[in-house]
Amino acid sequence: MADDRIRIERTQNLWASFERKFEQITKSMDLDPNPKVGFEQIGGLSAAKEEIQTYACAATDPAVYGRWGTYPPSGLLLIGQRGVGKRLLAKSLATQTGSGFLCVNVPRLVLEIMHEPGKVGELLSGWSQALSEVSTVTILFNELEFSQAQEIGARRPDLPIGPVMDFLLDLVDRTVAAEHHLVVGSTSHPNTLRQAFVQPGRFERVVEVSADYPGDLVEALEIHSANSEQRAGQPLFEDVDWKLVVERYREPVAGDWVRIMHAVLRRKARSQAAGEEPSLVTTKDLLEEVDRYRRANTQILSPQAGNYV
């Protein structure tokens, strides 16, 4: 426990020093020095979880690869729809390996770099130094297909792709070259992802993250509903038929289903705030919210996962 505390404090201190030097740029990065996301908190996705466990050996038992005449991949690339669970899987890798978790929002990083192009060289040098000093960290480069990311308005042909790619590939290469760290990338647009990212020595192991319908979605909702009840310290749901709810509409991914569930809980909270005595959440409540979600999405010209609030 003492060693863990020292590791966490060291990671926080080194990252704080890096942030002070690159305050604007590090707004696109989020550090969790002590992540706690177990596989039991992620519904389904068994194949992707197996890949995460295999890669975890690179930190927990690196010699095992040599005993089988092979070596760990330089990095994993998680592909799948927005909201399917890619970031949670990367965070579970950090949890499995007892490492910190650093999420780099690639689209936002690209915008910050465009605003401060003169700091690119200094940033790359500072990044390499920070990685050489910090304890093991799992680093997620989230949404590598930056030019189509919703965070920057999607489909941005105005971006200077060449210079941006030069910067990102240098950043990735420096990260992979740093010892002891685990490197993960993700994209919701694998069909247009530039092949340079998946060359040997970068994100050479591609992992599809796809939920089995309806089982994985039902499992995810059961986990999140139980978490909500634990936070509330009281029962919130009747005996919900989650399978019936999920089968009402096939389009939403796991993240959207969780938002739908929370929309129902917020309606109950609003009713109580108005002096009413709302009942526990029923299957009917959830089905009605699914219909609201579906109607809202039909009003959007190009519906995308994650639009519903």
C-alpha cells in the first residue's frame, strides 16, 4: 500500500509539473493516477476483455511472452462505435496493471496544437521526459481519426493533415518507445483511419469492440442500475424487463442506453423535487423514454450515437 501511495503521488507531481509548462495543451489530457474500473463494471464485450487481459501481461508478466517465443504488441487499437465502451476497456487495462491512466483527447489536442504551433517541439521533448520519469501509465489516444470527430464538428477538411499527422505520429512513436508504459488507441471511424497509425511498432494489434445484442446491453444496464441504487442507498427500480426494453430499439449503443436510464431517473428526481411521490422505475417508464429517444433522433438529419441528452 505504501508503494502504491508513493507511485500515485509521484505520478501526480510529475504530471502537475508537465501541466504547468503546457497549460493550454494539457486541457486535452486527463490523468487518473489510481483508476478503479474492473471488468465486472463493464457489461459484456468478452472478446475485447480477453485482448485487454492478454496485453496486460506486458506490464504484469512480460517474461511470459518470451516463454512462448513472441513479444507484446507495441500498442492496441480499439475500434467500435462511440459509446460502446472503448475508453472503459482502456481504463480497465490500467486497473488490471496497477498503473495510472492518461486519456489524450486527440481531436482537442489537434486544435490546441493549431493554436500554439510554436510549442510543438517543446511539447514533444517535454512529453518524452515526463514519460521517462513517471511510473507505469496506460495511455489512451482517444479518437485517432481526428478529422471526423464530433468534438471538433466532424469532417474537417480544413485541417492541415500533413503537419498534424507528422506531430501525432511523432507523439505516438515517442510514447511506444518509452519503457514500461502501455499504449492504446481508439477510433469510431476505422474505415477512414490513416494506415500510418497501424504500422508495426505503433497500434499493431486491432481489437474490435462490439456489443452482442441484446445480452451485452442488458448486462450493462443491470450493472449501471445497480450502481445507481448503490449511490442512492435505496431501491430505485422495480423488476425491470431489461431485455424487453433493449429490444424496443436496436440503434443505441451501451453509452446511449445508460443515458436513457439516467433520463428516467432524472424525471423521477424532478417529480420528487416538485413535491410528488414518484414510484420506482418500471419497464413502462423505460419504454416510454426509449420512444422519446427514438423520436428525438428522427429529428436529426444524420443521427449519431451520443446525440441524445
